[in-house]
Amino acid sequence: MASLTQLPAWQALIQHKKQMRRFDMRTAFAEDAQRFAHFSLKVGDVLLDYSKNRISPETLRLLVSLARESGVEALRAAMFAGEAINVTEHRAALHTALRNPARPSLEVDGVNVMAQIRAVLDQMQRFTEAVHTGTWRGHTGQRITDIVNIGIGGSDLGPAMVCMALGPYAQPGVRVHFVSNIDPSHLATTLAQINPATSLFIIASKTFTTLETLANARSARQWLLAQLHDEAAVARHFVALSTNVQGVKAFGIDPANMFEFWDWVGGRYSLWSAIGLSIALAIGWKNFESLLAGAQAMDSHFAEAPLEQNMPVLTGLIGLWYHNFWRAETYAILPYDQRLVLLPAFLQQLDMESNGKGVTRDNRPVNYSTGPIVWGAAGTNGQHAFFELLHQGTRLIPADFLIAAENSTPLGDQHEWLIANCFAQTEALLVGKTKAVARAELIAQGMSRTQANALAPHKVFSGNRPSNTLLYRRLDPHTLGMLIALYEHKVFVQGAIWNINSFDQWGVELGKQLAPPIREALESGTITSPHDSSTTGLIQAITRPNI
Ligand code: F6P
């Protein structure tokens, strides 16, 4: 493929950006009474309003041309077909197959993966129902009341985010906990809340080699055995989710208690696989199926809708427009939904581990920026913390606002206030406030002209600041599945245009290689491997604190 920056659409977008430099969304809204209708799109219960963006019909035409010229459609077809699009690891990226169990067959390396997927789903369903009905009990015969998922990264963030989001669907009688950090305080705090006789540990690790997860799993097993005094208890209190049968066996978990998945499931795309067991245990099997079905509905839309009316394509293109042509380095995720409080952390891994890459799929350094920085927090909390910078700071920060029309736990008129705040913020970002208005307001409040002139500049909101709004009826499993798949595919579209491999993560390796010699030095007190003076100094501050 020609270099991205040489593509006609890229070149045209550079020129177009020059024309759009002074584009004012307020004028665009004034000139087109139908702007919302023209720039919004509904898929199932999810409405995307993308009208509050610095875009014109011409912008979208050029961006869609860029998607076409850079081969997004071909790569999308290859992903759904199970081709090895993860070129550096020679693997398919088939999370879409996991949520389409009705698909008759799909061959990867001569194996019908659909049969494998259905078999594991059946095993997960049987196990989930056995725990919920009390058929599966702990070693002493008591029912399971606490599930502890031990995993990190993709083996933690997705399930933890979904379990939090779908709290109102929680099965009675089971509580789900998540332990990820190797900091012993994470596991210790959880163990302090549970009873070994009624607890089930899910060791979730694609590779089953991850330091943090194995360390926590070993500590959890020791804790359990110290209290139940019988090695046989492990079989009733530990199950594993992994691609690595040998690793699971070596740890001492019976492969009969293992739920398998496969190397073509990326860690950050794995909540739909066996890694979702904690979700099924938290919300019940039917709701887990509904989550998968929601994602599948977004997959079908992504696969079939024309690029011009394709939600993941549009969100991906608009994000890329700001990142590459307006030099917006970050974007904010602002769920006005306390239950989505973990969404920013989940999307950080999804986006930044997928597209934080500097080499193309054909092994050349990129000469354009990739991988935006993702951050955010639940509204309205963010309003009282960092929104100052969104409204008055010097940076351009596009933001996604997410809000449900209905709350699953309504209290008085609080949900109406939540919605009002969400819409008011996107409106404020758009319309802003001029110095003249600020000054007039101050004078109307009784301030002298001199004082008003001095204070007014501080009360100016430049406005014309972009946002998307995702509005859905309620945060149920189906809708959540759609929203997650939307972001997965958005990230895919951007990675496809940047011609990078969104499915590997070599950038996490170096730190893992450097940790063991440091660990050794901390234990022995002797530094045997070469380090810079900073690292040496820090090690010595621990090993020889008095020097
Ligand atoms: O170190 C990063 C990473 O490899 C992620 O990509 C992954 O989700 C996480 O670690 C956990 O890996 P595993 O599931 O193999 O324990």
C-alpha cells in the first residue's frame, strides 16, 4: 500500500483542514436547522450524536474516502473471515466469532473454531448454573458465595468493568471480586472480606505465565490451604481460564476445571471468551448471552452498513480527524453513568495497547501520529475536577459523553439532573460564552465597569469544542455489549487506516525482561546486572538505606 500520507484523501484532508481552520460549529448549527438529523445515527438502542464536531459534509466525504483508500473494508473482511491479520504473531483476531455462536462454521488453521466456541460456552453455562443452584459446592459442602477473579490487563479490566456496569443484574447470593495488582494489599484486602469455605478463585490468564496473576494465585492457594488443611480442596475452590493447559496443570489446577480459549482471542478482546466466566457468574447465563448478542448486533452493523452510516467507522474517522489533522493528542471518555466508572480504564487498554504503535504492518516506522491518549471519569464527578481544562484550557480535547435515558435505580429526580448536566456540558463546550456576555452578566450583578472589565476575560468560554454523545435507553447487557463492540471496532478502523497491527503488544515486554534482575538485586543486596545510575541509586536506597 502507498504510504498513508501519500494517499489522495490524506492530501485532500490536509488542504481541507486549512479551509476548516476557522470553522465554527455555532455558525454551522445556525445555517443548518437539520444539523442534528444530518449528523446523528441510531443502531438498535444506541443513538450517536456527532453533530457537535468540527465537521462538514465535505469533511466526512474525505474521511470516508480515506477509509476506502487505506483498505479498511478489506481488513474488516479479513478480520471477520479469520485471516491472520495479527501479522507479527501470525494469528487471527476473532473476538467477533465468540459472540456469534450460531455461525455454522469458521475454519482457522483447518479447525472449525465455532465447534470449539460452542463447547466452551456449554461448559461455562453448566458451571455457572451449577454454582448458582448450589450443585457446585466448596470442599466442606457449603455453597459458593464469593467469586474472586485473579487476572490482570485484559483478564481483569473487561470483566471488572462489565460486572460493575451490570450491577443491577447481579445474581442474588454471589459477590464477585477482582484482584489484579501484585501489590499484596490488593489480594489481602479481598481475602479479609471472604470465607475460604464459600469462595471460588478464578485464575484468569491467557498465557498463564503472567507474574502478577501467578503470584496472587499462589498466595490465594496458600491462604485457602492454611484454613481448609486439605490439598484436595483446591479442586473445589480453583478454576482456570487460559489457553495454556500445561501451565494450568503445572500450577496444580485439574484441566477438568479449566475453561479454554485460544491464541486468536486478544487479551483486551477476551471478555467474550472463557475470560467472561466471572461475568456469567455475576449476572447469570441469560444475561451473559444477551451481552454477547448486543456485541454481535454491533458486529453485523459494522460488517454491513455503508461506511457513511457506520457507527464504528464514523467515530473512528472523527477521532482520527482530530488526532492527525488538528493535533489533538488525547480524548476524554465521560460516562454520565456511575456504573460505567471503569469504562475509561477499560478503554485505555483497548485503545492504547492496540494502537500505541510506531511501526506499520509492513515493518516501516510511521511518519504520522497514532494512538491517542485516552482518559476520563464518570460524570458528574469530572465536572467538579477537570472540566475547567476542557472548557478553558489551551488544548483541543474531543470528548465522548455517554448517558442512559433511564436509570436502573431511579431516586427522585436525580436521573433527570444527570441527563441535564450531561447535555448542558456538551452545549457549553459548543456555545461557549463571549467576553461581552460575561461582562454584561457581571454588570447586571452589580459590579462596576472597571471590575467587570478585569474579571470578564476569566469568564470567557471559547466554545466550538467538540463532543460526541452516545445516548442509550438503559444500561442493560445487550446495550453494553453494543457499546463495547462499538469501541473495539472504532479502534480497529483507526488501526487499519494507520496501517499498524492493533492486535499485538510488544511494547509491554521490555519492562517484564528488566524486572527479574532488579528483583534478584533487591533480595541478594548485590547488583549483578548493569544499570544506569538512577536505577542503581534507587535499588541501593532499598538495599542499603543507611548509606
Ligand atoms: O502485559 C500486557 C498483557 O499481556 C495484556 O495484553 C494482557 O491482557 C495482560 O498482560 C494479561 O495477560 P494474561 O491474560 O496472559 O495473564
